[in-house]
Amino acid sequence: MQSSGLPTVFAVIEDEIDLNALLARITLVSTGAAAIFTGMVRGETKRGEERQTEYLEYEAYIPMAEEKMRQVADEIRAQWSAVEGIAIVQRIGMLYPKTPTVLIACTAAHRDTGVFEAARYGIDRLKEIVPIWKKEVSPDGGFWIEGEYAPKAGE
Amino acid sequence: MNRVKLLFFAALRERMGTRTLDLDLPAGLTVHGLKARFLDEYPEMSESMKSVLIAVNREYASDETLIPLNAEIGLFPPVSGG
């Protein structure tokens, strides 16, 4: 919980992402809308060079990742004051095609409060600063995917 | 001396063949100095260190960041979660 009393959930987990349980934790009596982004393992990639993925192997620097998820939530609240609850969850381990790997959900009283943009910012920011990595494994072998963003000191 | 704990992740962890390494550093060293010392001892890591991100006590650092006593120092590639 934030000092504001609004619910903030952030976690790196190995078990399945439970959308209903997370949604319940970030829904207040005043909540009327939730914007939810979830990403899953793509087995066939067509954009760019076409390729097949057998599975993804995720790894995290867990204590730092959870601190950075809290920071992302704080940044969302600083920009979208109407946001009520925030959930940021990353699943790690070996994950196969069609499996949800990440979930960002923001709730608000109404849908026209910036709640969609807030969730979009959450996933974009997670991909910039939260220390999590994925290795893509195909029948030809595996390679670590590297992001492009270089955080500044203290970011 | 300043004993610090290095933590490696993803491609750097695989290349090092270990998750953690304890290192004795002179007091007052910066991240830049740490990188130089580390590469002296592990020259085979030079390719992996080109794009490395460094976190000191779980906060992103720059080359000028001073390394505190008994710091936990994360070394890893640009992140790719999601």
C-alpha cells in the first residue's frame, strides 16, 4: 500500500499470473474502470525476420526489480492522479508460447481518466528500467534478448 | 579495503559461469575504476562489458558513482522484461 492508501501491487513471481485475484486487489468501491495490459510468449514472430520460439527463459534481479516496479507505479501516480490501483507483475522461469508473462493493470473511477495511457506507460517503463531479462530458445539454439535503453544514474 | 559483492545476470552470468563474486577494492573507487579492475582480472569479459549496466545497492550508477563500503553491485545487459 502507498502512503496515500491506494493499493499498489508489484511482484516477480514463478507461478501463473492470476488476473482475477490481482484485479480484486486493485479495485476500490469507487472504481469503475480497469485498463489491463498483458504480454504473452509469441511462438511465431512475423514482424522483421520470421522466426519460431520454443520457449522463453526469464530471469530477474528480484529485489531491485521489485523496487523499480514500485518506482514505475510512483511515476504513474505522478502523471495520472485519477489512477486508483496499480498492479505490476512479471512471471519468470521457462515460459511457453501462449503463456502470459507480464501484467500491468491500472484502475480508476472512469475510463476517460487517462487509465489506458497509464497502463501503456507502465509496460513501456518496465521494459526500460526493471531488471528482468529473457532468453529466447528455438530449435536452433538460444540467445539473450537485450533491450536498448540505458538508464541514467538514479533513474 | 572494501569488500563488495558482484552479482551477474543473464548473458553476463552465463559468460562468467557464476552468479556472484566477492571482490576486494581499494576504498574510494568509482564505478569506472571498478570496471577497469574487473577487466584486468577478467579480460574475457570485455565484449560483454561494452553494453553493461551497473547498479550499486540496487540503484543505477554512472561511471562517476563512488562505491560505498560493502556494496552490492549488479552487472547486467540492458533489460528485456515484459
